[in-house]
Amino acid sequence: MPHSGGGGSSGGGSHGGSHGGSSHRTSNTYFYGSRRYRRHYRDGHDEYFYSNGRPQKTGLSGIIIIALFGGIFTFMMGLGIASDVTHKIKEDYRRPDSYVWDEAGIIEDDESLNDVLEEYNDETGACPVVYTTVFEEYSEYGSLEDFAYRKYVTEFDDEKHYLLVLAVPEDQIGAYLMSDAKIRSFAWEIMIGDDTNGLYDNYESSFIRDVQNGLEDGEEPGEVLEDAFTNLLALDKKAISKPVFLNLKVIAPLLFIGGIFVLIIIAMIMNYRREKNFEYEEVPLTDDDIKLGRSGAASSMQFSDALNSPAGTAVKAISIVFMIPFVLVGIGMIIGGAAVIANQGAPGAFLLIFGIVWTFISVISIVTTVRAFSRKKKEGAPLTAEYPKAEYPKAQMPAAPYPEQGQEPQAEFNPFAPRKSDYDDDDDGLRRKGYE
């Protein structure tokens, strides 16, 4: 939608336009909960270290994913920045029959001002229109800015116009036209379409100063506006002719963001090449390590108790609440990016993608923190690669029960005592009883 590009009034001055969780840890010395690993190099030497998670090598697929993400992110950011760079606008609107709509009749040389505005239209593609009126016409709107906005959206259905509205008191027009007396009271406002931001925003302050100072000095309104648009055109023509790769407004942010991704990719490639020379292997912890682990368990238990205390619970809640605004900001960027895409197209793509990435990271951070706080600290001995020794109970023979009164005592069972065989001896050999 069009927005104010600034304005001013007599005596009132000019004004500008509206515009936590558990982490992977590695150490050369033992710490509670860690395992011992060996880094075995191809040349034969080994390095030992301790880690609470199995170490992973940098993969080629990870490098490719980071490179693709960095390229897409930088490209989309470039599109968003380039949309605000000074460039000639494509004309897809009907030009007005005249660029000067002097309803108040206070511009002496309409043709000269019209020629300057038409030249500006030819060189930049933005279409400037000057409209003069009287105070009484916009009084029902409350402010000249509201009146100018309503006039813009009524007359134009695009975002490629300038509409400068200059208002004066009706009772001063006659005296001004019949003598050299200057207009003592005036108010002006310029509405600019969103597509003209790159042409106007960089030089907004100088344009406002040219118009305001000229009117306050009593110069003829047509000459004041003619000079102001002539100066603006000179600045825009110079900016349009400048190659994009020399525009610091575009290059500096892209170099910064792209440079970060390049440094990350270089570091990953160096790690990838270095890690090709060795393999990781887990090895058992020594007795000394286990002794250190037992002493470290006490401090770990104290830390766990502190987290579970009322003060620790308050810290957890504050940490989670503190991250919620970040999620809301990300959602706001997504909504804003979608709205810009709906109105302007490509310029909102960067904001939308950035908002999605921002929200995703913020939500993951909250989820990770909640999971870390809710996870109970396990008690016991430190993790080792050794197995516990089995202990077997001592076998005991059951005691013979005491006989009741009148019963013969039961003989104690002796597994080695001789017993009667199920076989009888005969002349033909052993025969099983009951079968022959």
C-alpha cells in the first residue's frame, strides 16, 4: 500500500515519512559419565580421549547440505535486498494526460513543471503527479496525510506513482495571484507507492528539505517543486547507472552472510580431510578412571538435587518463558513475509524463509530445553566397557524333617549310599524286572 514519503507546513516544519539440554562433550581427561575412546591413525600412533557420546566423523553429505542451504539462503536474501536497490521501474500503467493537477490555481508555469515530471517518469519509470488544493477540501479527513492517501488509492491502482499534495488557504490565493506576496500558510504531503522505495527512500531527506525550504522562503510553488524533482532525478539517474556489484547496500550484507557459510564449509572440509586419516574405537576404562567417576558422581548428584529444588524449578520456568517471545517474533516474520509476497511478490520471500528458519530453531530450542529439564539424572556407577562380576549363592542341603509321634524316623538322604538295583542277576545276564 502507498505510504507517506514526508511533508511539511508553514511554521510547523517538515516531517519524514512512515516507514539447554545435554550436549556432546569431549575432553582429554576423564569426566563423570564419559567413555574412553581411541583415535587410531593410519601411521600407527593413537590418541586417547573421553566423551559422553560416540564421536562422529564429518560426512560429505553434511557438507553438501550446508552448502546448498547457504546458497539458497544467500540467494533469497539477495532477492529481498535487490528489490530495494535503486533501479528503473517497469511501466505497466497508463500515463496521465498531465502530471500537474493544479486545482487551486497557484502554479504559474504548469508546462515547465510538467516537463520535469515527465522526464522523471521517462528516466525512472516512477510516475510523479502534483495536486494542489485548499485547506477546506481536506478538513473533513482530519489530516492532509489521510487525504493524500485516499486520493492516491482512488486515482491509482498500482504502487508506482508519487502523489504530492500541496494545500493553501482559499482566502490567500487571490492576494497571492494579484501581487508578489508569498503564501503565508501552506501544507504539503507526498504519498509514494511501495515499488518506488528504491528510488525515493535513499534521498527522502534531501527532497523534503528542498520542498520545505523553498516554500518557507516564499518561492513560487511551481519552481520549488521543479527544482526538487530535478535534484531527485539527478540522484536517481546516478544510482541507476551504478553496477549492482558496486552497490554496498547489496554487496555488504551478502558478503557477510555468504562469508559465514563459506567459513563453516571450509572448516567442515578441513575436518573431513583430516578425519580420513584415523578411525574411532571405544576402549575399556581403567580402574583409575572408575575411581575418579565415583568421586564425580557426588557432585553430579548435588547438581541434580539443585535442579529439582524449588529455586531450580523457577529457573527452568523462566528459561522456557524467556524463549517464547522468540517464537512469536518468528511467527510474526512468517505472517509479514506472506503479506508482502501477496502484495509485492518476490521481496517478501526472504522475510518468509528467514521467519520459518527462525521459528524452527526457536521451537527446537524450547523442546530441547524442556526435555533436558524433565530428564531425571541417573544414579549409579559411571559408564564403563566392563561387565559386572557374577556372585552365586552358597548351596545348602535341606534338613530332614522331624518325625511325628509314633512314626519311624526318616533316614537322611545320602546320594552316595548303595541302593537296590532294578535288575536281578541270573545265568543269562541282567534282566529288567517286570519285563521278563
